[in-house]
Amino acid sequence: MKIKLRIKRCSPLGPGCAEGYYQAYTIDARPGMTVLDALLSIFDEQDASLGFRRSCRSAICGSCAMTINGAAKLACSTQIIVEYEKAGALTLEPLANHTPLKDLIVDFNPFWRKMEKIRPYLKPVSMIEGKAVQITQDDLGRIDKAQACILCGSCNAECSSLEADDRFTGPAALAKAWRFVGDVREAGGRARLGRLSDDHGVWDCVRCVRCTQVCPKDVDPLKAIERLRERAIEEGITDNPGARHALSMAASVRRVGLLDEAAMTLKTLGFLRSLGMIPFGLKMEMHGKMPMPMIFSQIENIDEVRAIYDECERIKPKIRT
């Protein structure tokens, strides 16, 4: 089966690698052939100047992550005929949210700096308190997914927050942070959570779910981020807009069964910063989107909503994140 691949290329010696250009190649695809097999075939038989990363060919090293038909995937585990028939085309591009260096090769230095930022190592309780810590299967289960990360960068490539703010810590580093915060042997969890709760940290995630959708190892970075947020609130690390927003939302639903958006803005940002939102509020009002600053009446059967809260508080001591 003849399949045409469009590959976005750029030369580090050219007039602007980031813009790049597309070049087409035609290959003879066979059943079971992967995108990486196709790239190796092109490199060996058509164009040895084509740049791409690869190593294990077994979806273990993460080296061959790239954008395939608009989504981050591993080239070694993506079958070319299946992908072509699903999309009707085959376009390969470098990972988004990463700076291209040559063709499909991107600069991973910012990725590693984000990993360094979360201090990816354990500070064992035993070293501080001089005692052994018993670990159960449940303890291992809480961090098991986070340990499966192969550092391919696919989640960062699809991250909406990282696209808007390159200082955002990113889903890959935050998932790795949960691997240590969620470990019962960790002694520096609260200090780590304090750093992660600063600007560009755990509360900057917009929960677009793309990181979880594209992860080739089912790490579920979004779940790790949610667990970090929950643990931070449990530890009383709430002096930041993200935590205040979450707490005010929960309080509003418990109080009236609805979101009092005007009150939530005041509680999240504080009085002075809320004043700075007035121009934005006026624009919202012009488009009929401004929540009215009023006292909401309670919904019917509010007691049922509050009963859910009460039950959650009752069973919470019995459940660990």
C-alpha cells in the first residue's frame, strides 16, 4: 500500500527553523508497519538528512514522541496503515510547546529544567526520624501510575496551560511530583507542596484533560495534579488564588447549592485585586455574562446537598488520597 507522509522540516542553518516547511515522501506500507519504521525507511532509502529521535522501538524510552496527525504520539507504537485509514492522511510534526531544533527533533532542555524544579528525589522519613516505614500495596498503588512515566513529553506538548504560559511547571513534572508527595516515605511533602502551590504551579492547570488523553503509559497526569491540589489543601496551604477559588466554590455549593460567582471572585482575589477586575466585569456585562452580585436563594432540597458534604467529611479519615 502506497502512503504519502507529509513531514514538517526545518534546518538549524536555515532562515527560521520554527516556521519550517512540509516535505512529502511516499513509502510502501505493510501491515504492522509503524510510523518509526516508515521514518527509518525514508532515512535509509530516500533522504538521510531527515532528523528524528528514536532508541528502543518498544514504547519504553519515549524518544520518538512527535505530533502525528495533530496529536502527540509515539512513532514506534503508532501503526501507519491504521493511522492513515483513520485520518485519511499522515502528517508528522515536531512536538508542540517545544522549540524545533531540526525537523522532528525538539529542544528538551526546558522539559528537564521543569523536572529539576520539582526536585525529583525522595527525602526519606527514615533518614530524619531514624525509623523504618512499612509500605502496603495500597501505598504503592497511589503512586504506581506516576512511576510509569517514560518522560516522552507528549503531555507537555498537548498542555493548554503550557501553550499560554511557558513558565507553567507542566503535567509531566507535576505527575512526577505526585510520585514523591504521595509516597509514605517522603518527609518533605509539605515543603514540596508549598513550592508547587506558587505561581505557575499546580493551580495553573485548566483541566483540559489532553495530557491524560495522549499519555502512552496511562500515567493520568491530571489525576496526579488533582491529588496534589487536594493534599495541599489538607496541609493548610491555601494562601493562593487557586486554593481560595476551590474552597470558595465548595462553600458556595454547600451554602446555597449554586455557584455565587461574584462572591467567589471576591474571595479568590481579595478586595483590592477584585477592583482591578471592574473593566473586565463591564465587558462581561455588555455581553450578558456578568454574574449579579446578589444573595442567592437556596435551591430546593438543599439538605440533600449538605448531606453529601457531611458524608464526605465522615468517611474522609478512613480514605487516603
